[in-house]
Amino acid sequence: MNRLAQQLPVRRHLFAHTTRPRIHVPKTRQTRGLIIPSIASTFLQVGEAISTLPLPEALPPYSAAIIATTIVLRSCTTLPLSLWSKHAMRRFRRELQDDLKNEQEKEGRIFKEEMRRKRLPINVAAFEAFKEQAGPKILAFQKKNVTRKLLARAPVMLGPVFINAAALVTFTLTLRHLSVPPTPFSTEVFSLLSESSLAQTDPFGILPGAIGVVAMFNTELRRALSPRSESSKKPGERSISAVDRIGSIIDGVTKLLSVAIVGFAMTNPVAVQIYWFTSFLYTTFENVLTSRLERRHTQRESSANPPIEETKKRAPR
């Protein structure tokens, strides 16, 4: 007993230094755990308020709340940013054209001063030699100018995309949180789009297929409505098409995402599928609206600044 009593303090001393490892929870997960439930509770209150309205039987309250929230969210965030981004890109193209014109005029002045200094006549052969000599310089200047201004305008070009993606992910996580039972989504069926409840997945894949079709249609519509710079054989003007090449890359990535989103949508509940379908339909409306405003602005600019040849024809003799 004495020997055992002498060993007990030693054992207590040994076990005193052993503690359980602490589980570290990332701050992002803690923040998400606070934000998503608060947004979900607010959304349920919106659904309860909409349930008091005289809605048709084919439009349940929470489905109507998803559609209404999507329209309001897109109208307050992505639509103004998209209009602002279109205006910034239009100004960006104008700046590139002005810089190219100034560089060409600068090289032309250098050519005239050199011919005047050498006392040589300016003929077709001399001008062709000047074009071959100044063409690579103008092309290198334009490439450097496009790269520099693209890097400066990257937040303007990618800002609406990131904000739209953040809103999409946040509301998707909110609807997935609300689809975990017990939830009122389990008893609501939006029969116009699916036979499953809002908390279940669509086993037939009709709604995910419709999402993929609308997403692919938006990609083709955006490419058809976007202004493309006309190809020219003048030195340096080919660099302006760098913006169009970036647009083509974005279109290719969007097509791949349109195909991949079908499989991803089938793993999400119907509530998320309704949100995605409504959001992609709103994207179609947004593309048509911005293209019409862009076309109207282009027509206004062309009427205010007619080409030089037409001005000469209209000028009185």
C-alpha cells in the first residue's frame, strides 16, 4: 500500500499534462452558420406573408417567395451592375480606338517629318514602305495598351460575375438549409414544374434539363447580341479583337458550365432548382434589355457623329 501510495502522485503528475485536443472551427464556417439560418428565418417570414395573398392554387406560397426573391435580388444587384459594366466596356473600346488613332497619327507625323528632312517626295512606294516599317510598332503598342488596360479594368469586367456568383451561392445554401426536415418545404409541391416537394430532388430530371437549356440559350444569345469588332487589315487594329477573344473564352466556359449544371441541379432539392430556373430566365431578360440599350446608344452616337465621308457628301458645294 505504501508503494502504491507513492506511485499515485507520479501518475497524477503524468496525466496532468495530457489534455484533449481542441477542435478548431474555421471562422468562415462559424460566419456561415450564423448568416444562413438568419436568412432562412427571414425567408420563411416572407413566405408566410405571401401566403396571405390571394395566389392561384398552382402557385404555392413558398414557391412564389422563391420566384419573387430571385427577381428582387437580381433587380437590385446584378442588373445595375450589368448596365454599369456595359457602359464601362463601351468606354473601354472607345479608349482603345482613340489610343490607336493617336498612335497612327504620331507615326504619320514622324514619317512626314523624315521625308521632309530628307527632301524626298511622298509617293505610293514610300507610303507602302512606311506601312511595313510602322506596322509592327503600332501592333506592339496596341498589344501593350490592351494588356495594360485590361488589367486595370479587370475588376469592372469581373465584378458583376463575382457578385452574381456570391448571391447565387448564398441563396442556394439558404434553400438547401430550409430543405432539411422538419421543414414546411416538405408539404409544398409546385406542380407546374415538378411533382416532387420543394425539399426533395426531381427524379425525372425535367426541371434540371430546363435549367440547362435556358443556360445554353443565354450563352448563344449573349454571343449573338454582343458587339464584335470588325476585322481589319490595318496595322494594330487586330489587337482590338483581344477583347472579343476573351469574350469567346468566357462563352466556351459558360457552355461547359451549362452542361455541368444539369447534373449538379439533379442533386439539389426542387426549391434550389426553381431558384436557378428563375435566375437563368432573368438572365435572358437582362441580356435582351442590355443589348437593346446598347443598340440605342450606338444609334444615338452614330447619328450625333456621322462618318466623315457622309459629312462631305452632305456638305454644300
